[in-house]
Amino acid sequence: MKINKVKGTHDLFNDEARSYDYIELLFKSVANSFSYDSMRTPIIEHTELFQRSTGESSDIVRKEMYTFLDKGNRSITLRPELTAGIMRNIVENKLYATSDLPIKCYYMGPNFRYERPQQGRYRQFYQMGVECIGEDNVFYDAECIIMGYHYLTMLGLENVKLRINSLGGNISRNNYRKALEEYFSNHIDKMCDDCKERLKLNPLRILDCKVKEDQEIVADAPKISDYLTTEDKERFEYLCELLEENEIPYEIDEGLVRGLDYYSHVIFEFHYTTESGLNVGAVGAGGHYDNLSEDVGGPKMSGVGLAFGEERLYGILNDEGIDTHNKVQTDIYIMPLGKEQRQNCFWLANELRDEGYRVEVNLNNKPLRSQFKIAEHMNAKIGLIVGDEEIENDTIIVRNLEAKEQESVPLEELVETLDEIFGLVDHDHDDEEGE
Ligand code: AMP
């Protein structure tokens, strides 16, 4: 019986796998240019980490976690997001005490949420993100958003819509929460069961409800902007000013609350609709947080972070026809003419790889005609042909596969010949010598 992949997961191969590599590579490079350093944390964590950080009232913790007891009877969860693990790492290893603050890191990897699979929504999906932890400074909030915007522009996405909102600090949020409790208590009888539970756990979550009838009630709910303290309001205004000064277009979306419990002050989402109308929801999102460190047992420490969903980025890049899957370029394809030559060719391939060339060698004894075809598929520039005669004379046939010309070269001159063909000869040096 054939075994298929688990529902909500996907395999990556060929162009798609290459695109994901590119999406990640560019992300690393942009993150580096903003001085975010690499950090990796485990895929499995204690369930309690997410209960305490992501939050008991979030849909993720309530309904979507892959949780199991391991053989030692510990409750383990496949991470549904990465920020909690990053903060646990910083707290557990006391990185805040030994590093210059803020700690700026980037990371990537698979996450797991038991959601209803649909376009742009998987049960195993890849995220890449950054966090800046240890400084409560609105400049870092702005920097994080600018980094995200910059990355999307570098990918070639020009119609990015950035939505932002402020949830304020603890005082503003508590006041707003009370106002929402009061408002929704008067309407809750008509609302869905999920909202009834949300009202008990965290009424802010109700703002995220997707049920149409509930949305009409949500539309008339109190607005956060009316509950921000003067200080929080000024902080948000200053952030907006920084975005404007750095030419980052944004729109304020008062309905934006984000699905994780730890956020305060600015929260944001990057949206994108392709020319053909494809909209996969938010391609990236994030926000500021003040209580997360303490939630996982650390000192008071603020942070800001964002995460992009790779599936969604791939979806829109693909739909926009933006080429992100350049085939791995093979420089040289080595073609043994018989079984006996394979060992020599195998050795030669590794020697040339040591010289920095991207080399593939045919090891399955195909006729030369088929080997030419494979070399062509691989876009190789040079073919190296090795038969009995070449082995006997210590020579090799160097064939320019584009120009369809070939010459016999003594083995000891091979690297020199290749360097010349690939333009790796130090011409300045040659000139100097010639003078
Ligand atoms: P979140 O961690 O919920 O703030 O999500 C951050 C980003 O991850 C979103 O903007 C999406 O791009 C992506 N994402 C979240 N959940 C999924 C999912 N189930 N499948 C694919 N991408 C997702």
C-alpha cells in the first residue's frame, strides 16, 4: 500500500525547493545587514512554554497544538511558533547577562499548528523571523518593521500593504479589556460559542472572530485608540513618524489584534495581493512585547519581532512570476566513456570541487550521447571526456558544451585551462608581469 504525506504537510522539490532556499538565503542576508545574528532552538519544547507565553486564550494553545506525552511522561509540544523558544533560550542561558543588549537574532524552521488546511495554511509550515530583545526602545520597533519591508522589496514585491495598530502597554490594555468585556457582555448571547469562551479568557480575541454575524457586532465595539494612555499614544505616533521618515507606507488598522497573547504596543502585518488577485492573508506579522520574558521565568525585558511565512511568500512570488528558482549551476560535467574510467573520474570530480568548481560526474555508465543530454539539462558549461586513450596518455578532452568545440589537454594543465575558460585567471597579475 502506498503511504501518503500527512494532511496539511507538503513536500518540496525541484523549482519549489530551490525557491524556498532562495527565500531563506535572501532573508539571512537582509537580517545580517540589520545586524541580526543566527539563533536556533529545538522543534520540541515543554507544553507549558506555549501555555505561558503564546497564551491560554490564543487559538493556537486552545485548539492547534501538536502535544503528546513522551516516553518519560512529559508533555511535549511541536513548536507552533518560534518567539517563545527564542525567549526561553535567552532566559535559560542568561544571554541577557553576557551579551550586549539588545540581543538581535534571526531564525528559521518548521512550525506546527493543527489548523484546517487551505490555501496558504498548512499544519507544518516554515517561518523565518527576527527578534530584538532586551531594550524597550521604539527605534527597535521601527527597525524591525523596516527590516521586514526592506526584505519584501528585495524579493521584488512592490505592492506590500503594511497594517499597524497599537495595543498600548499594560494600563491601556487593561482599560481596553474592561471596555470590551462590558460591550461584549451585552451581545454575547447572539455570538458564536468560540466568542463565549473568548469573553471569559480574553475579550480582545473576539476582535479576530471570522463569523460573519459576529463581525457586525465587532464593528461597533470600542476602539483601542480611545483607551491608550497619553504616553502610549505618543509612542505610537512617534513610531508612525519614524516609518514615514524612512518612507515605509502603512495604514492603521484598529481591528488588528494578532493571535498571540504576548503583544503590547505596536503590532503589524504585511499583506500582499498579486496582480491576478491572489491574496493568501498576511505574509508576515509581528509586534512588540513586554511581558514575555517574565512569562517564561526571566527578568523584565521587552522585545520586538516578526515572522514571515515561507509558503505564503512562495505563493505570491510564484503568482507574480518572479523567478526565484535559478537552477543550481553546474560548471563541469565529467563523462567517463566506460565502466573502468569511473574511478578516475570520481577522483577528478572531487579534485575539481576542491578547486572551487561545481562538478557533477556520470557514474551510471550511460552512453556518451545520453551523457551529453544530461550535461545539457544541467546547463553545464564544460564537459570533460575520459576514455582509454586519455587515461593512457594522461590527457583529457575538454569540451566547451556551449560552443561545441573540444581539445585534448594534458592532465597537469587541466586546472589552468579551466581557470582560463571560466575567467579565473588573474589578468592584473599577468599584465604586471608583461610590463
Ligand atoms: P503568526 O506566527 O501567527 O504571527 O504568523 C506569522 C506568519 O506565519 C503569517 O503571516 C503567515 O505568513 C505564516 N503562517 C502562520 N500560520 C500559518 C499556517 N498554518 N500555514 C502557513 N503559514 C502560516
